[in-house]
Amino acid sequence: MHIEQLRDFCITKKGVTEHFPFDNVTLVFKVMDKIFALTGLSSWEKGEQKINLKCDPERAEELRGAYEGINPGWHANKKHWNTVSINSADVSDDIARELINHSYDLVVKGLTKKRIKELEEL
């Protein structure tokens, strides 16, 4: 997966916006103003395609045990976030997309009823 494919996959989801809230190299994807994915563009330029994704804590542990390319979230709450090395030997594009979807769904699930209704109306 290339950075453009990652961006296209994330940005086409309902209610998603992209931002650079921390600096000019950390691309953040939000659904209804809540972060579900972030990645460092400078890492991609160095050939290190990594993305931080929210994850159910129990599943996060399972994934870390099953995949070498999935580790506790870098600079994030390690209970709820994983750093996923896209294009690593054992993390396929399909797995990356599945984990992006999981992160998005978790964040949507945690929205208030009002925000969920606003999302549904988009």
C-alpha cells in the first residue's frame, strides 16, 4: 500500500476529515472530530510505512502476538493503540484495511448519540 492508497481508503469513509494538528508531517484522520488513525509522512518517505490505529485492548494483544509488524502504539496509549507496519512481511494490505476499519468502527461506536445521528445524516 502506498501513502496515496492509505489516504484514499481513510478519507472516503463517512464523516472523515484529515488534519495536521501536531506538526506538518503527522497526518491524522478523524471521524466526527475523533482520531482513528495517524501516520508520520517522514516515515513513509524513509520506507517505513507505519500507522497508529485504535484497537480493542484484547484484540490488540492478540494481534501483537500473531504479527511481527503489529506493536504497541508508538507515542499512544498502548492499551488502546497499535502501530501497524504496513507492507511488512506479515501485514498485508487486506489486514491493514481490516484494522483501519476496526479503528474507525471503534471510534464511531464511542461517539455520542447526537454525533452518531449527525454522521448518519451525512
